[in-house]
Amino acid sequence: MVAANDVHKKFKRSTALASVPHSASAVLGTRPYQVGYVQHVMKQNAAAAVGPYEKAAALEPGNTLFRTSLGSALADAGQADRAVEELTKVTGAEGYSGWQAWYYLGAAQLKASRFKEAAVALEKSLAVKPDNAQAEAFLAWSYFGLKDAANFKVHGAKARTLGYKDAQLFDRLAKVEAGQAIK
């Protein structure tokens, strides 16, 4: 009799969750999002964050924070194609005006050596948040990949001015500023 009672309780809980109104689903998505955040940001384990972020995004599909975090974790976990797919959904959402999804989309494209697409996304991120040193550095690397010396110099210098630290970027920048061609 106890087993049947447990099954009944589980059924009631599962049907109660299925009937939760949309506004309450944001509360349901918060817990898995927090677990993903701890894994991704605090423990630096992007792969472990993907599952909780996916669950949060499934519970609240219109939540751009959950989806952007999922895209970021996917990119950090080496799943660039999935990250691009997820972040493209966010940036394509009606009314999206943030910089974060554009930034992470650009970073994912850069990791995948899709320099033109990375530059487009990073430019859009910088249009919303102009003084982002890391976005400037990633944009410089995108232009380096495109062999566009003029834009590499502009964005590399801007990253340096904003305090970004990357010895390899600034070594390449100094060479290009001195007239060396991008190979």
C-alpha cells in the first residue's frame, strides 16, 4: 500500500508541475540556472553547467539570461556550433537589446575561426556596450583572422587603452603597427 501511495504522490507532483502557469515557470527555472551558474562561473566547469542551464532554458524558453548563459557555457565547453545556434536564437528574439548574447556569439564564432561572423557579432555587442575591453580584443583578433590590418590596429589599440592584458595580442599589434603584414 505504501508503494501505491508514493506513486500517487509522485503523479500529483508531476501533474502539478505541468499545470504551473507560465509566470511561475520562471521561478522553476531559477534553481537549475543557479546550479549552472555555480558550476560555470564559480567552479569554472562549463561542461557541468550545460545540463542545468539547458533545464532552466527549457522551463523558461523566453528567458534570454538563461539562454545566453547556456550559449556561453556551450562555447566554453568547446561546443561552438551549439553555442552559435543557441545564441543566435537569443539575438534574433524580438526586442533583444542586450550586449551579452552578441558578445558570447562573437566569442563562439571566433573560437570556430569564423572571423567575419565574429566581427559582426562583436561590433553589435560594442554598439550596446562600447567600453568592453575583452570584446575589443576579440574583435581585434577577428580582424587579424580576416587579415584586415587597419581594423586590427584600431581595435587592438582600443583594447590596450581600456586596460586589456594579452601579451600575444600586443606583440602582434606592435608588429602590425610597425608595418609588418598580417600573414
